Amino acid sequence: MSTQSEERTEGLVRDAVGGDPEAFSRLFHRIRGRLEVWISLRMGPLLRKRLSPDDVLQETLLEAHRSLARFHDQGSGSFQRWVY
């Protein structure tokens, strides 16, 4: 990821922590596809009987939104790692 993308990510995180719902939406949109694949690969058959990957994705989004103020930037890709 380029420095310019990281700067935008940092700005989006800052804006989202400040209460901008559009900023959080754009942040989540950036990682949604990869996160969805990661969740699908991690869910075992027993869990899949009770929940869909979309359910886990939605819960992840809600928890990330609630916890965003606790995110601490630690360089390139840290937002994605934090959400995972």
C-alpha cells in the first residue's frame, strides 16, 4: 500500500473516530472483500451450521465501529490487522 493510501487511511480513521459515519463506511469498504474471504476460510463446519459468514462480517463491522476510538495506528496495514 502506498504512503498516499496510508495517509488517507489515517485521515479516515481520524474522521471516523470524530464521528463521521461516511469515513467509517469508506474504511470498511476498503477491507470488506478480503475480510469476507478471511472469515469464510476461518469458519469451521460446526460454526457454519449456526452462522453465515455474512453474520460474522456484520458483527465484526459493529464491533469495529464501537471500538474505533481504541484503535492505535502502528503503520502500514495496521487498521486492517486491527479489524481482523
